[in-house]
Amino acid sequence: MSNANQAIQVKENDVLAAQTTERMRDRRIVVPRADIYETKEGLTLVLDVPGADEKSVDITLEKNVLTINAYPAAMKFEKHSLAYSEYGESDYQRSFALSDEIDRGRIEAAVKNGVLTLHLAKVAEVKPQKISIKGG
């Protein structure tokens, strides 16, 4: 198992959890595809969330689970009416289980042109230290 797999695990029950939760929006939920890249410093997650921007993406970290939700606005064209559609509007949801190798305070996210990029820094190695003993 690679180091990246140990640091982050994809939660496979995203779709099941979304189906058992009461939804306030009448839109389907899509699990966006993701690429995960590992460096010495950390991991980079890249997810496709077409139509989403920084205002419509919500990222939470709770109990070692990083959850990403994106709610893109419906596309509207002025002076046009929809004659036919094969593309259905949808929200995006994906969760990842993080290990203790990820520094919770150093997670950064950016979205540009419908691509969400998250940088997850690894925790610094803990160096051994000498503990002084005081006389009684």
C-alpha cells in the first residue's frame, strides 16, 4: 500500500450517505472524480466540479473526515429557451478519511475553472528530545 493510501482513504459510502440524508435541493448528487498526488511535503487532491466557484464550494473537516460539497448555480441563458437537454444539473459530494499524517491546520483549497485543488500538508516529523531530570 502506498504512502498516499495510508495518509488518505476514499470513503466508498458517499453515495449511500447522500441518499439517506434529507436533501433540501431537488438535484442529484454526483461523486466527482479525483486525482491524488503525493510529495514529501504533503498531498494534493484535484477534483472536477464543473460550474462551481469559491462561493458554491463547502469543505469541512470533522472527526478525521474531509467532506467536500459543491452547489453550482443553474446555467441560464438570456434570450434563449431550452429546447433539449442531456446534461442534468447536479451537486457534488465527496469524502476522504484522513490519517494522523495530515496536518489539520495546514489544509488549503482553491477552485478555478471548475477544478478544485486541495493541498494537505503532512505533519512535521517529531524529533526525539532529551528530558531533563530535576533533583528532589
